[in-house]
Amino acid sequence: MLKLYGFAVSNYYNVAKTALLEKGLEFEEVTAWTPLEGDMLRKSPMGKVPFLEATEGVFTEAQVILDYLEELAPEPALLPADPFHRAKAREISRVIELYMELPARRVYPEAFFGATVSDETKKEAATVLRRGADALATLARFDGPLDGQAFGQADITAIIHLPLLRDAGRKILDVDVYEQLPGVKEYLGEARKRDSVARVMADQKEAMAAFLKRKGG
Ligand SMILES: N[C@@H](CCC(=O)N[C@@H](CS)C(=O)NCC(=O)O)C(=O)O
């Protein structure tokens, strides 16, 4: 059986978990806290979660996991059938990860863990985040599936990452990406009704207490 390693507070872990649930695949969740050590670090050499263990071995990176699942279990599809629309769906996911989640992540230590981030970092992060949100507003629609096709990878990426990065942006950078994304609140409200998303969010809420305890919160 597939084993998903990580913890249910991690947004990247939750991207992979939502895809597994959407696919209806059987999988086991194995808690792996960061910083990873020993055998866990050998399985995920960059020290990050999630990582997935299949019968043949282990691999890392949420997007790689999504693409593996798509090949392993093509139905229900989480990417459009034709190459062009697949590329457009992946483009949305990449923009969210590279130009929204990653810059916002630079200020997570201050937003969520009581640390301090330099003004220079904040300035850089705010610039990229604003551009990323503008790009997403251009590429995606919020009145149904983001790519205008069917619910899939791009939606999962958005549903899991946007609320967290928006929180950090609002708190620390004075950037509210939702103001740049008309219709996003209604879109996310609808998305939360999906069984997969509802389960992931409920599990995340439950896991938060254990997470904060570890962080000393
Ligand atoms: N590019 C990675 C990012 C994963 C990631 O940043 N995970 C965080 C938890 S949300 C983590 O493991 N952080 C620990 C670290 O970076 O040392 C992916 O897509 O899976």
C-alpha cells in the first residue's frame, strides 16, 4: 500500500493527501515531523515533507507525487486529457507555488512562529507575491475549475496553499492576495464542500494542537 509521510499541518503534505483522496487510492499516513532525521532523512534527502513510499521505493516533492498518482491511477483524472490544457493547468500550479507560496513562505517564521524576518526579505517577498497574485488572476478563473476545464491539480494546489499564504501576506507584508483575485472567497467556500478537502481540513485542524506543542506554542 502507498505510504504518505509528513504531517497533516503541512500544506505540501495536504496537497498530496488531497490528490490521494480524490483518486480514491488506499494509502497509509505515516507521521514524519521536520526536521527529519535518520531513516526519514535518507528517504527525503532535502529534509522536506511530503514523501511517498510505493512498493518500488520512495520519492519526494508534492508535484512529483501528483504526477505519479496521475500515471498510476488515471481515473478520476486530475489533469485535462490534451497536452495544451495539461500545460495550462500545470502553469497555474507552478505560479501558485513559485511566485506565491514560496515568497510568502519566507515570512512564515514571523507570521506563525514568533521569529523575526528582515525588512529586506519582506520587501522582496511582497514584490513577488503581488506579481504572483496578478499572474494568477490573469491565468485562472474562480467561477468553477481554475483552468476552465475540470477539477484537478491546479484546484488542489490553490485550495491548500492560498489560505495559508494569504494569512502570512496579510499579517506581515500588508498584501492581501484575495483582493487581487475576484471571486476567490466564493471559490474556496465551494471547494471546502468536497469530501477530500473537508477531510484534509478537519485532519489539519486536529493535527494543529500536536504541531503547536512541538513548536512550543
Ligand atoms: N518543494 C517541496 C516543498 C515541501 C515543503 O516545503 N515542506 C515543508 C513543510 S510544509 C517542510 O518539509 N519543511 C521543512 C524544511 O524545509 O526543512 C514540495 O513540493 O514537496
